[in-house]
Amino acid sequence: MRRPLLTVMVLLSLTGCGGAPAEVSTSSSASTPPTTTSSSAPTTTTTTTTTTTTKPRPKQVVVLDPGHNGANATHAAEINRQVPAGRGRMKPCNTTGTATNAGYPEHSFTWDVAVRVRDLLAAQGIQVIMTRQDDNGVGPCVDQRAAIGNQSGAAAVVSIHADGSTNTSAHGFHVAYSSPPLNEAQGEPSTRLAGTLRDAMVSAGFPTSTYVGSNGLSPRDDLGGLNLSERPAVLVECGNMRNATEAAAFSGPTGRQSYAAAIASGILAYLA
């Protein structure tokens, strides 16, 4: 006796996300062919590939302002002409700077240190703009130096100097900033830049000034380059060129590299 053949056919209808459920058809008779029904057309799967392009981040810009210039002393009329200095004041275009008792000039010191700082920053991917291109020219005036920083959109402007106190026992560095601030950049950004530079120089072993400012910081309202700045800006007086110990450090390449490394470290910490 033949047993009835039970045929079970399961038809799975595949659709995209949210499609109709699969249908199941059954038959209990061997003589009746199975009937299948599908309400869905064949599914086509499309794969979309999204490509994301990451633009390289623009380099951060730092302006370094080496104080004075090599030919200032022989161009008295040019550097003595009056220019705007902020807060409604006028001041001489520039000055000759000071020197050690042995005759090593401030303009040579500031240029050498600035070049070393430039190279250290450039090695870290920072774009550096110098307010003067060598140590043989005149100026630029303080208002022009400020304009270079403003026009560059610099993240930081750092002016490098050394002091010339006649008190030979006076020593140590200080960082000046414009105070009271004349714009937003001269407020928190500049005071933070000043504090970060101060901390880096202290960490490098340099003592804070014993004769200017307090704890290595000096708020000023009379420095044209700072008053006219629209970017975070400070001025670093690295020490007293008339002090024998500091004069020796200023006059040698090892000492100048130490100052440059500390200043570069402070700038990088500020930019981080």
C-alpha cells in the first residue's frame, strides 16, 4: 500500500529592510502539485561606498620679533622719527638697544636667539614669520612690527630682547604683556602666553627678574609693539646684559641655544 507523500515546500521571499515576511506553503496530497505564491520581486542589493577626504590642518603661524637691528645706530634720523605707539601715544620708530660691558650688542643677541627659536619651531611643523630678515638693516618701526603680526593672523607673537640695567647685580628674565588690555587678544590669550613662557623658562633653570615685574611677569602700558597688537603678544627680556653671569651666557652659542630652547618650549606649550 503506497503511503501518501507529504511535501513541504518553504518559500522564503527575501526583501530589503522592512519587507514582507516569507511565505510557507504545505500540501498533504501526493497527487496535488504544490502551489507557490510570491508577492515580492527579486531583491537587488546596492552597496554604497562613502569616501571621506580629510584636509590637512593649516600650519599654525608664529611671529618672532628680534628686537632692534644692526644698522639702527647709524640711522638716527630714521629710527628717531615718531610713530603711533598705542593708547594715543607717539614714540620713536625704534632704538639701538643695549650691549654687554664687553660690547656684544643686543641686536646680535636677539637675532641669533630668534633664528634658533625659528628653527626649533619649524622642526615641529610651525610656520614662522620674522619681523626682520637679517641683522644688517634699519627698523622696522614698532608699529610696523605689530602690523606684521596682525596681518599674519599669528597664533602667537613673541618679541625677544635683553635688558641693560646699570645695576650689575640685577639679573633674571621677565615677560611683558599689554595691560590693561586694549582688545580681546591682549586679555586672556596674551596673559596665558606670558605665563606659559615664564613657566617654560623657569623649568629650563632661568631665574625670574630680581628688579622688574613680579614672579617673572611684567604688565606694561608703554610698549608700542604690544599696545598695537591684535594677536596674543608678549615681549621676553631674557636678562640683564650688564650682569657678568648673564652677559657670558648671552655671548656664547651654548647660552643662546639654551634661551632659544626654553622660549620655543614655551611657545609650543601655548599652542598645544
